[in-house]
Amino acid sequence: MTVRASIIIPTHNRAETLRLAVRSALAQSVTELEVLIVGDGVSESVRSEALALCAADPRIRFFDHEKGPHHGEIYRHDAVMDACSDAIFYLCDDDLLLKDHVADLLDLLKHNNFVQSLNGSIKPSGAMDFYAADLSRPETILWHLRDDIRFNAVSITGTAHSRAFYLQVDDPWSTTPAGYWPDHHQWRKFFRHPNLLAATSARMTALQFPTTEDGRETWTEGERLTELRRWANVVAAPDAQERIDALVAGSMWSRIERDSQGVAELHLEIARFGQENASLGQEVERLSDVAQLATTQAEQSRGRLDETLRTLSWRITKPLRSVRRLLPR
């Protein structure tokens, strides 16, 4: 079988959610793929689950490493090099992919070397938090490269790149320095390269449930598994993409309203600060840059919403549906 996509799943100690993540990867409309489970000092339960998954489907391989530094980022490089395809995808062991995720990003990779699903995350309430960013716009790339303002709209889940470009960048996955996010640190290496061709999909095909946000850091493994099971049922439904599209559109409207208000308030604050602290030119300039970032995000939110409304069939067939009805129960 010709392997068209290689999905790397780093893991350490989440056996139950790993099973759901792998299941969503295997359920892709593109079946010519492989799943590379990259163990970083895994627990016995994860090892047992990974081996069982490998036995059940020959498309799965398990790399059982001893515990490496930090999150074992160095092992991701080994997986990239051992992959059977040029298209390298990523998925966290507690996130999910919709069935057309690989198909969507493979299409983008025909003309780009670094791509992502429309990015965002799911809150415990079931609401969507949309991240305003479009990697095809140069200013989005430049914001990620700034050191004075931390900005990241590219997660590990939902991102893909060509291995050829990874090798061209010649700066592989490595242990993340203190004060940086692993994915952000690695993606900046790509973004600095002059041959970068980046793009963001018009729709969200990867669902994220951040462990360190919205109180999830206090949850038990059972609570995490319960949430992911509910959303796994949504992902497996025939109308999964339509339901997620509707949630994204609702999140975009909220983001536009929030950003527009925030930009106006920020500009007023900058004006007041500038009048009161005329000698602090650098700080005024930094605040102005923050305002510009917020303005750019608001503009990108509007652009993504317009694109979504133009391309999604749900707008035509079932307008004004209730977002509440779409939340998993």
C-alpha cells in the first residue's frame, strides 16, 4: 500500500484517550495512511494499549522510547524520519480528527509545505474557541516570530507539513527551552525559512481539548475520558463536519464582537497612556503593536467567517440553527 499520510501521535500516560485519538485517525476518508504512536516513557497501560492497537491494524506502529527530556520532542524527529510518506501530520493523544482532516490538508499540501486546520479548541461547556489566524498572510507569520509579544495560533494537533521541507529547514524537533511552548518553538523554525509556503484550511477538521486550560488541569482521567467520549460520538456522526462548522461560525461571530470592542478600548488606553507617559516611547510603541495585532485578528476573523459562509452547505440548507442543539450531551 502506498502511504499518503503519516500521523504522529506523541503519548506518555493517557491510554484511554489514546485509543479514541487513534480511532479518529484511522477513520479518515483517506485510508492510505499510517499512525505512528511515539512513546515518551509510557506507562504500562499505554504500552499495553499501543501494542493492542498495533495488533488490530497494520497501519499502526509504536515507538517505545524511554522517558526523554521535557515532552520527548526529540523522538518526534525519529518518527518523521521513519515515516513512509512525505506528508507529516500531528495529533495529540487526547484530541480528535474529523474524517476529512487528512484529505483537506493533503489538498493544501499540493501547493504549500506547511498547513493547518482552521484552528481552535473546545471549552468544557461545549462552546468553541476560535483562533483568528490565516497562515497565508505574511503578518500572521511575522507575529509568530516576535519575541516581545507571545502569539501562537498553530497547535500541534491539526498541523501538517512536508518531510521534504522539514529536511530543508534542517532544524529538527529538539528539547524545548524553558519559557516556550513545544509546538510554537518548532513551528518558528519553519516560519523563519525563506521557502515557507503556508496555508490555513477554510474549515476546522481537528478538535482540541487543552489539558492546561479552562480548569481541565484539575480534572481526573475519568473526567477527561468522559468529555472525549462525548465528542468522539459527535466526530463519528454522519453530520459531524456540518455540526462543527456551525459551532465555528458561532465562535467567529463572538470573536469579531469581542475583538472589535477590545481594539476600541485598547486604542483609548494607548492614547491615555501616551499623554500621561510621553517619555516612555518604547512602551507606547509596544502597546500600539498589541493593538495592531488585535486589529489584525479581528480582520482575519471577519475574513474567515466570510469564507466559511461562502463555502459551507449548512448555511444554505439549515440557516439560523441553534448552536445549543449541536453541543454533545
